[in-house]
Amino acid sequence: MKSTFHGKALMRVLFAFIFVLSSLTAIRADVIADWNVIALTEAGAAARQGGAPAIDIATMHAAMYDAVQAIAKDYDPYRVTDVPNANGSPIAAAAKAARDVLMYRFPARAAQINMTYDTYLMNNGIDPNDPGIAVGTFVAGKLLAYRACDGSLPIPVPTFVGGMGIGQWRPTPTAFAPMNPGEYLGQVTPFFMTKPTQFRAEPPPAVNSNQYTRDYNEVKLYGAKTGSLRSAAQTDLANFWAGNTFAAVYSGVRGVAGNNVNNVSDNSRLFALVSMSMADTLIGVWDAKFHYNYWRPQTAIQNGNADGNPNTVGDAVWESLILNPAYPDYTSGANGVSSSALYSMEHFFETDHMDFSMTTTNTGPTNLDTRTYTRFSQATQEVVDARVLLGIHFRFADEASRSMGKHVALWGYKNYLGPRKGVKN
């Protein structure tokens, strides 16, 4: 899963970010979505690897949610309950909470983030002395203190290089880099889950099993860089999901929220549910990646004649459509991110039916930079298929991660951020 912004993709996101700040003229519920764009931009500028941005963004949205709810009091708080003098503008509170969290998570970008915050207040007519500012400051401080020992910072230098046995992941061409993010990400304190292993996937299939044989031959035929059976439409789908998964998924969340949510309280809840479910699923995914240490299809296919399975014919020069990310195959990060977000929205809106779109950051090779959907489940299936078509995942790794995301989203929705009694139906 590619999760840093580069070149043309970075410029598109920065342009979108500048447009957001310069075009806002009124205080409105979109403060939540606006700072989501800002957080994605900052994660890109900090060159966060793999699933690491999930923790940054979830921490921000958790703080924004608690800051809003301290004033609105529509939903149960996530963590911060003892907010003094909780009044003023919830939008001011949300913006200040977001600013403080991002400055903590990205200290090298503190000056830029503070300038962005000052510009945001000015462009939206928010009084810097609004009482909501103090609420946001208090909530962010409390939440950051709560997560101060969550294991997500500082990020250690990656050292894990897997193994050379059959079925074991090892660094892949061309960088031959160690696992990055490293195993620490699977040990971070979850937001919703009781522990990183709560929804750990079952072990991947044995290399001599029918399921492994089926999925091996599928990715070999359809995920190859050259000579594959992919159609032009399948290649376009694959390239769409070769971009920054966080950016693509959150573009969909912001679109759904913009068309269906009309107040900052509900919007704060939607993004908190989505972002914390995404973070927890990524934590579970990285736990599985390190625990099972399962090889990528490229390694498997190049060593197919040595795996003991007579039905997996090897190809020593086989390459996937794109370069492999520097971490094990099982389970899939992109499917964890997308499924947890999409299932969270399905629970929030109480339906699978939704007209929405998502936009890729991988705009070079794609014909369709924006894809449209009528169901959340339609998009989750696309991601499963796309990662196989890219040649970087076995289907069983995608499906296991999709299932994990589904479980995490339901757990979060059932146990956190519910309506306060007598306030919301």
C-alpha cells in the first residue's frame, strides 16, 4: 500500500488543500472535513510510511470529536469527559484541537501547522478569543496525555527482514528494504479494540492447500507486470488503487459527509468512527503481518518450483505490476483501511446503498481518476480485486483484511460514540 505523497500526486493534494483554505467564507460543519485534508497533507509532508498515518489522523479526529461533544453534548465522549467551561463555538474547538494534535504528531511541521491554523481562523471568521478555543486546547491536551505511551512515537528505525524459508517474507526488489513501517505498528495501543490481536486473522493457507494453489495461479496470471491476462479496464482499476489509499478513501468519506451530514456534531462522530476504525484495523493488520511473516506473490512465484506444491509452477523472472511495499503480504493494509472506513459509514448511515465517489492520487497511468459507486460494498470488493491485479497480494490476504475491517468497524460502532440518552434517537 503506497502511503506517501510524491511528485504530481503531492501537488494535486497541496492544490486541493490551498483551495479549501482560500475558498471558505463562512463558519460551517465542514471544519471536520477541512482538517482531514490538512492532516493528510501533513502526513504526506512528513513522509509517513505504510499505515503509520492512520494513527496520526485518528488521534486528531478523536480530539476533534471530544472537543465538539464537550459543547454539543449529543454523543458520548470518547475519552475526555471533564471539560471545564465547555461553551463557545464547537467549530473553533474542533479547529484548535486539530491544530494541537497535528503539531504534536508532526513537530518538524509545527510552524507551518500553526500558520495554517491562523489562516483558517481568519478565513472562517473565527474569533481567536472564542471560548471554544480553550475547549479545544483542553481536550487535545488531555487526549494526547492519554495516548502519550501508545507506542506510536517515536517511530523506530526498521530492522526486520523476515526469513528465507518457504512461505516467509523477505525484502523484495528493487530497494530490498526491511519492513517499514516495522513491527511496532502492530503493537500500538488501539483506539477501540481491547488489544491489537482482538480480531487477528486466522493463519494463511498452507502452500500445499487448494486455496493457496487457486490464489497463487490467479495472481500469477492476472497480476504480472508483463504478459498478464488483465483487461484494460482491470489494469485501470489496479492502477487506481495503487495510489495513496488513505487519500482515496477519505475523499469518499468527505464526499459522503458533504452530501448527507449537515452539522458539525454528526460530522465529528462520522469521522471519528471512520478514522479510529481505520487505525485499529491497521494495527491489527500490522500485528498479522509481523506474526505470520508471509511472503509476497512475487517471492512465491519466483520460488514456486521449490515450495513442494506440484500445482504451483514457478517463474524465476515473474514480476508484479508495481513494486511491492516493504512489508509482508498477509494481511492487506489497503483492504484494512478501505473496509473499516466503508463499513463504518454503512453502520453510521444504516445502509449499504450510497451514491459516492473516490479519487486516486495515482493519476498518471489511470484513465478514470475518480470512480463512482452506488454501494459501500461495491468499493470494498474493488479493493480486494485491485490488489490481486496489481500482483502484490494473494486474494486470501485481501479477504482476511476486509473481514478484519468489518469486525473492527462493528465493534467501534457498537461500543463507542453512541447517542447520549434523551438527546439523539
